[in-house]
Amino acid sequence: GSLSSENASAFRSSLEILLYFVKRIAIDNDDMLMTGYINNSSISKDKFSKRELIEDKVWSSQKAMTSPLVSYVYKILVSTALASSTEKLPLPALDHQDGFIHLSTAHQVPATAARFFSNDNLIKVLRVPYVGRIKEGVKWEKGIPSSTELFPHLYGVELTWDDVEEVVEVVNSRSEGYVFPEGWLKF
């Protein structure tokens, strides 16, 4: 049978994710050579170098993983910053400096909290549904140049309380770091 529009879209997203990871493996391994398809019809014996893979439009970063399969993104803030907040969410200096709002996936939140908020006693983690204008404003980019992990970065969209589904306070126990309520971080 034929795919519904919704299933076709999900299939395309899954294919984009698969292509992204194949690209990352090829690029991250300097010695790897890859046999490729030419003219969409026959397998070529030609090998593509790392540089050719990077430059080839099929593997371009603009087409790679534009919308991973996540339902929520998260914003971590120092608890004191929210105490005086009104309708607009306060942004840390790093967000102002970088020109976008740093967000994390559920999988990334614990490591982000440990790395950037280890000296704080209490943080607030905001759960934001990954839909509508938030999804449209997010670009998936490397967190640091040497990393291959992509993080959601929100461009051109102001994050407000209306965007936030739920907030949780998380205490830094120092010995165990931040321990999140079981089941609160949703993918």
C-alpha cells in the first residue's frame, strides 16, 4: 500500500537521522572510505574521501538531522534568576553572548547541568514542548567544536512562560550531583 502523508514524513525524518549518523561515522574516522551510489541507479566502485563526503550536497550539514524525534526540549536556569522573572524568561549571559538560546534534550540535561551548573546549589529545569514556533526556531548544532553531539539552539524566538509546560527544581547534592525526579525528563 501507499504511505500516508504523516507516515511518509516520519519515514523521511528517520531517514535523515540515519543519513546523519552514517555521515558522522564517515567524517569522524579519517581512514574510512565509502563506496557510494552514482546516478541513483548503480553502485560505483569509486571511493569518496572524507573531504568529498563533507562537500557533497547529499551529506551537507544543512540537510542532516533538521528535526530529530524528540517531544520536548529543556532550558536550565539558575533558580535565583527565575525569582524576579515576569512574563519573559531571563536569559543567561551565555545565551546573549552566543545569540541564541541554549536548550538540551532529555538525554543531554544531566550532563549539561553537571558541566555548566556544578557550582550552583539549585537549578530550575523548564520542560518545553518541541512544537510550533519553538520547533521552527531550533537549529541542531554541535555544542562544542570537538563534539559530534547536536544540541537544540533556539534562534529568533523569545522563550516565554507560555512555552513552558512544567518546571522542576533540582538540588545539587554535591556527592551525586543533580538528581532528577524519576520519569520527569521525557523524550
